[in-house]
Amino acid sequence: MTRKLGFKPLLVAFYNRLDTHALTLAYRVYNKGNVAKDVTWPYIAFGTPLGKIDDIFTTRDTDSEDTVVLVDIWSDYMGDTEISEMMDNVVQAITSSPLTITGYHNPPLTFLDYADVIDDATESGRPVKHGLLRFRVHVAPSS
């Protein structure tokens, strides 16, 4: 079997979900490489996934991937209320129903692997909260 790397279809699935789900529809969603310098806050950015051969779900007929997608959520609201709500909404949007990933068996196994909020002092003179979400997605090519 020829090995496929599903980064592009996986990122498309994430973007489509965040761009159309009722809980995240109002948020600005970007690929990390496309965030403008004068972006309107708050916003969500995600970028290049990390992947490896999936040791758990690989069978003699299927080469599956264990892929990590990092989602960054940025807020300049003074407290934790906005960032916490946005993070919760993103988690619900991504995990509430199976993602549809073109060229891969559906549904993939998707779960939240890590979450954290940090105060980010890179923006001087303004309170910045940086929400970090790490999702693990187990995918197997359909052909």
C-alpha cells in the first residue's frame, strides 16, 4: 500500500468545521501563515500538523496516521472569560461529531489531547491571553 500523508485534507476539515459550526461561526479563523498584522481580535489560528505512523490503529490492510493539530486562540480581553468560552466552543465544534476528511475513512477518531491558557506578554501595553489546544486525530486512507 502506498503511504498517504493527510495534512492538507485534515486542515481543510478543521477549517470547514470551525468556519461553519454554530458555536464558532462568529470567530475569525486563519491558517497561521495567513494572519494579518492588523488582525481584529479575538481570533483563532491553526497551522502545520505533526504526524506519525499510528501504532494503535494500523492493521495489515490499513496504514493509519496519528496526527496532532495545534489550535491557537488569541484574545485581548482583560480576564479569562472570553478565552475560556472560545476554547470550550472550539473543543465542542471539533469533537461534537466526526470530521469529514476527503480521501480517508470516516469517522476518524478525534480527541482533545491538551489545553492551556497563558498570559502572552509579546504585545506590549495590552492584556493578551493565548489559548492552546492540541487535538489528536487518527486517520486511515480510504484507498
